[in-house]
Amino acid sequence: MIEIQRIKERTEEVLAGIGKRNIDATKEIAQIIALDSEWRQKKTQLQQLETEMNSISKQIGVLFSTGKQDEAKALKAKTAVLKESLQEHKQSAEQLENQINDLLFSLPNVCTEDVPKGKDEASNEIVEAFGSSPSLEDSRDAHWDLAKEYELIDFELGVKVTGAGFPFYRGQGARLQRALVSFFLDEAADAGYEEFVSPLMVNENSGKGTGQLPDKEGQMYYIEADNLYMIPTAEVPLTNIYRDVLLPDPNFSIKLTGHTPCFRREAGSYGKDVRGLNRLHQFEKVEIVRIENQENAARALGEMISHVKSLLEKLGLQYRILRLCGGDTGFAAAITYDFEVYSAAQKKWLEVSSVSRFDTFQSNRLKLRYKDENKKSRLCQTLNGSALALPRIMAALLENNQLKDGINIPSCLHKYTGFKKISKSS
């Protein structure tokens, strides 16, 4: 949620940042400013009424104590009228506050100056690339064929038990999946991230805190009987650990990590790159989350990008980094860098990570603050990233490392898998 003070003091900057998303928020911003002015006037009137009420109450006490019953009763009658007016002003102020919050919750985050303007992924900027496409010789099978041939993943069984988008991993496929999780978590621990095992469901306040709710695109699975939501990413429970927290001083750098299943309805994406592991309703992911003071957020973003790069390089995967344009940047993010790996068999780039900085957008919703050097309360900055999402990493590893007689496993995973190569005879 954008800070209302920022909206009032830097209106043009806010409009320009939202405008990078191809959204004209002029009307909403004007409404917020006008409603805030009205709300502040109403709060001033409330304070004046309360002061008058307190003064009269003291007078009534004095009059009763001195035997001036009639005068005391006359003032008491006046307080009844004041109480009614006070209640009306409170209701009016509450309605104005609700209107302001509804408008604020409807606005996306302000994109930073670095974010290119654009409508969709066609306007994303490639900022870095690493590696070259592997030579597959005559073996160019897609991962769904390899998964079937080597009995690694059973998509049909998933359809039988649940439905499309819920595959079974089996045998060496299951071990490779577990190896990737362990590798990612160990690398995060070495980088100073504290590991958490979090709930897989969150309440409404948690969803609102990180910007997943209101769910305008219908991506979250909702359990109506309990009013709970299945998490789309570990970002939600991990960041909400610090909801309604005031950190006592500015000397902090909070680094969290967690492995969870992630649940996404993928509404509206049917028919778009859905084959095999490319798009699932349930998948595994290791997430990294940072909570920083306002001076350290930019440095933290660079460190997170470097961390994801190191994972992909150790896995030997060709990748590129994209700076997303405004139209492709998520609702809550101020800036996002996507990592894509190249699938040699499918001859396409597959997104495997998004690393985002949210500035104070999430912390304002979360009421997550810290005390600066002057003991002034300030909003924290939040960041998160996938490190990494497993399905497309698995797809790229299978496709890019295939041989005529098996599939090679990257050396960094050998101690986790217990095998160096997937073959039919093993």
C-alpha cells in the first residue's frame, strides 16, 4: 500500500511510477487527497468535541459538589446533544477512512525509475546473460518424454488422483527433486538465511499484508469453511512473521528462507505453455526473503540477484536476467528481475525465478517498522525471490543434460542424489 504522505507530497512521482504500468491513477489519487483532507478536518472536529465534553464533565462535577443541581442538570442535557454529535462525527470519520483504504488497496506499487515502461513481456529488458546452449546431438527429447522414458514423473497418475497440473514424482525423479531442495536450502543457509518450515495456509490478514489479497486475478485456492488460503509462495507466511512488529533500532538485516509446496490456480492460463512441468497448480519452491532498513534495500537486492546467479551457474544452466517492464511487473513490486533458463529441447526460455523489491508497499500494509538513529518510527523495506522454483529447473536439467544412454546430474547435486547419472538400468 502506497504511503498516503508520499501520495500527497510527491504526487507527480507516484502518478509517473504507476503510469509505467499503463495505468492512469489521476482520478484515484485526487480522490485520496480530497478524502484525506476531509478526514483530517473531521478528526479535528472530533478532538474539539471531545475537549468540550471533557470540560463540561468537569464543570458538572463541580456544580453537583457545590449543590447547584439545576445548573448541573442543564449542562448534562447539553452533553447528551454533544454525545450524539460526537458519535455522528466518529461514524463519518470511519467511513472516510474506509473509503481511503479501499482506494489505497486498489492501487499497485509505484515502479522505480529503473523500470522500463511497457505493456507486456515484449518490453522487458535483458540485462545479463550467462552460458551457451548445450549441444544435444541427436537426443532432443522434451522433459515430459524423458520423464516417461526414465520413469521419473508420472503426469497421468496425477490427473487420475487429482487433476491436470498435479504430477507425481517417483524413483530417481523424486530423489532429484529432494536433492534440489536440499541444495537450495544449504546454499541459502551458507548465505546467512535462517530456515523456516512454515504453514501452507494463511489467513486473510496475511494475504492482504503481502499484497496477494484482494485476489483480483483469482490465483489463490480458498478454503471457505475455515476462511483460509493455500499459499502461492513461501513469501506470504515468511514475510508475515513480522506483521505488526516494531524493530527497536536500525541495525538489522533479516534474511529468511523456506521450502514449501506452492498452490496456484493459474486462472486464465489454460493452453499457454502448460505441457509437462512448464505450468503446474502445485509445485515446490525455495524462497528467500529480506527485511531491511531503507538505506540497505538496494544493496540487498543486488545480493539476492547474485545468490540466484550462483545457484544457476553451479547447476551449469544457461540463463538470462530480465528487468521487467511496468506492464509485466507484479502488483506489489516496485522493481522485478526475472531469471530464465534455456530449454534446449523445447528451444525456449523458461522463467525460474523472480527477485523483487517492494520498497515500503508491503511493510505499510503489514505495519512493519523500525526505529531509526533518531528513534523515529520508519517503515521497513521488504524483498523476496525464488531460489529456486523447481519444476522448470527440473525440466531444463533433464533436457539439457540428456545423452543417448541417460541423463547427467550436475556435480553439485551428487552428494544429495547418491547417483551421478539417470539411466534405465539403475
